[in-house]
Amino acid sequence: MDGENALAVRFEAERPRLRSVAYRMLGSLSEADDAVQESWLRLGRVEPGEVRNLAAWLTTVVARVCLNVLRSRERHPEEPLGVHLPDPLIGAPDGDPEGAALLADAVGLALMVVLETLEPGERVAFVLHDMFAVPFDVIAPLVERSPAAARQLASRARRRVRDGAPVPDPDRARQRAAVDAFFAATRDGDLEALLAVLAPDVVLRSDNGAARGGRAVVLRGAEEVAGQAVMFRALAEAARPALVNGAAGVVVAHRGRPLSVMAFTVTGGRIAAIDVLADPARLPDVTAAFLAS
């Protein structure tokens, strides 16, 4: 095997991890793929032997590309303003999911939503250090700070993540039981049962997209969320169980046409967060493989 082919083989071995890094930084599967591809192109411009640690070099390049994307977003924010739901990772609850490498250690969609609120430097520092154990002396040049300042960026991000993203139950069976109870109560219009399965401070976030008149709807509190759920009981009949970012969720579809993706964060046996992607411009791409299975 010649040098170029050997390098390509090594790069492909790194691709799943690099895609996971980029997805957590950008929340977009297409942009994550673009960032990984850019790292391959840059590797092709490096002299043989110049890269001593390929995994570390590629991680740094992908992180730099992602940081540039995040800074560009900050300079040119999309309208209307509001909560933006990242691309969900969807798989079958009883089989090998699409994007298995990403879902194997996927973080919940509620956490990804919080990551969307971080400043670019905070997000890069937190993802690299807390999720991929990259040391701060490597992160510091990327974010153009000292190692101590990079540590502070990650610390601020960590506090915001802790305050904004509930920690899900690790038992998927327990998660699924709560989600099933939610839909059973929704189908029956049973407000009391809904209140029993929802945490008192539950948050529902729905990214509806510009085509549906706005970026997001945010509801807070069990009574408000339960009242909204009863209004949409017909959708419960079209809910298909799925894994969404590695946790219990559903894809709602009618005659093969996706209507929404719903991710649930279950804590202590009760639903603490519901994140809904209902943007018709994005749904076909993120649900295509799942609905075809």
C-alpha cells in the first residue's frame, strides 16, 4: 500500500470520531460532514512526515473549521431569533441505528440545544475538553486565549449546561415507559395522567421553521405542556418509536410524510424536556433513512 492510500485508510478510521466532534460543535450533520471533508483536504496539502500525531492534528483542524463556522453564525444570525433545534440523530429502537457511530455515544438533544446558546469559544472549549478530553494547552491556541482562559471558557459553558440540560435516566426501558405513558395519556385526553408523567418544571421546545411562521415555540411547566399535548392528540396515533440522539423518542409521520421528530429527556421516571423538530424544510433529510427502514 502506497503512502497516499495508507493515509486515506488512517483518515477513514478517524472519520467517525471527527464527525462526532464536528456534530457536537455545529449541531448540523451536513456542516459536520463539510468540516470533516475540509480536514481531509487540508491534510492533502501537508508534507509527508509533517504530521506526527494524526488523530490530534485532525481534531485540531476540524475544531478550527467549526470555530470559524460558529463565529460566522454569530456575525450573521438567522431570523427570526429563537431556540434552534440541532439536527436530530434518529435510529430504530430495536436495531442498528442510522449513524451508529454517532449514536453510540450521542448526547441528548436537550444538551445539544443548550450548546447552541454558548459563545463560539465556550462551545469549542467545552466540547473538546469535557467530551473528548483534549487538554487546555491544545485548546488555547484555537480559541486565541491562554490555557487558563480556555479553562474558564469551558467552566462557564459547563455551568450553563448543568443549569440548562437535565441529566437523563440511563435506563432506556425507563425512558420508553415514560414516553409511552405520555402518548397513551395524550391519545386518551387524560390531563391527570399527563401531569403525572411530566416533571413540574418540564420544558417543551418546538422548532417550527420559517415556513410555519417562526423559529420556535417554548412552553414551560407541566400544566402548560399538558394542555398543549391534549390539543394535538391526533398526532399521537402517527407516532413511531425511535431513538433520538440515543434516547427514547418518536418520529411522527403520516403516509410516509414526516410531521415532526420528538426527543424526550426522562429524569427520575418523569419527562423533564421535550424537544420537537417540526421544520418541514429539514424533516425530509433527517428522517429519510429512518422512514425507509
